[in-house]
Amino acid sequence: MSLARKHRERTLARQTASAPALGSGHTSARSSTDTAADRAARQVELRLQHDLRRLKEIKARDAKIAAKRQMLPEYRDWCDGELEAGRMTVGNELGTSLAAEALPTMMVWSIDICDWARALELAAHILRFGLDMPARYNRDAATVLLEEVADAALKIQAKGEAFPIGVLQEVEELTAGIDMHDEPRAKLVKALGTEMLRAIDALEPGTSQHLATASLALCTLQRAHGLHDRVGVKDKIKLLEKILAPPAKPAASAA
């Protein structure tokens, strides 16, 4: 994509999304850009539908992820324009365009390729302005974000590898107070508790920091179990209870 096209897409996306914030006094100033913005949005939407068809033809998961990694830069400037509009807006209302599916789809693709910073940047915008997910995801934006990140974390943790706990904490913060089913939230809380449990290994046993971290991990995993008793944390809870159990008193010597 040329630099000129990148700049144009970002500018038109910003103008389209900023429409409500500009107010009626700017109607005449916007009229000359409406056609260009609609045309650009239509091109983005057509590009997205084409790429979705390409992805549907790919069977292997790793190949799909590789394809998404190649496709994502084509939508970056359009999404950046919408993000800029959001930063310039007071309140939680933005304009809509014919490319309304692009930004939510890029959030999911960013999760798929483990670009956590970009996924969270897009997610914060989506949740702030109440953007809808495309119908193919069959879930609201908060549930998609929470469940997709939790699933990715649990898959990585199952291999014995660490997952960035800051990402999990930010997802929990972004979705706090949003009504959703308990099962997906339990998975996120399990992933958080698992990272806390991992952190214990780097601490000196018996120290105040070691015990405080173990206590927090235990509370977190118990919360996950309370949300969904089949989330799979019973063994971890037992391990933490053993760590936190008071040391056994030595047997009294015989007189």
C-alpha cells in the first residue's frame, strides 16, 4: 500500500467516524468528503470480504494465522483513523461506516497472531463505543475479547510456557462489570491464577512475598472454581493449600 493511500484511508476513516462529534455546524464542511469516505469504506469492506473468503479456503490453522499476519497491515491505517476519531471524541458515540466490520475483525485477528498490544488498543475502542461484532462471531465484543484471550493464554500455559499477566489483567479490567456467562470469565480467572502460581517458583519459600503471592493465587483460582466448577483448577488449589498450610509441629519427646 502506497504512503498516499495509507494517509488517505486514515484521514477518511477519521472523518467518517468523527461525524457525530463534529455537530450540525460542520455539515457543509463534511459534504464534500462524504462521497470519498463512503467510497473508501466500501473498498475496505470489499477487501475484507475477499480476505475472509481466502481464509475460508485455508484448512490448516497455522496457515490461516500466517495469512492473517500478511493481511492485517492492509487494514491498519483505516483502523488507525477510527482510533484517532475516538481519541478526539468526547463521550461514547461515533459515526458508522460501510466498513463497520473491519475494526472488530482486526481485533480478533490481532489476538490470533498474539499481537496483544494492538488487540487491546482496538478492544478498548470497541468497548468504549459499543461497537458490534460481526454476526459470524455469535458473541458480543466483551465476550469475544475475554474468551479468545483466555483460550490463547490457557493453550500457551498448557505447554508450560508463561503468558503476559499484564494482558490478562487488562482484559479483566476492560470487561469488568459487563454481564456475560460465567464459563468464559472462569477461564480468564484461571489463566490469571495460573500465572500467579508460576510466579511463586521464583520466590524464596516461606518468605512473606512467597506466602502473599500464594494466597492471592489461591483466592484467584478459588474464584475461577466458583464461577465454573469444571474449569479445571482443583489440583492447583490443592497445591496452594499445601503451600499455605502451617508447618506441622514437632512431636513431643517422650518423658
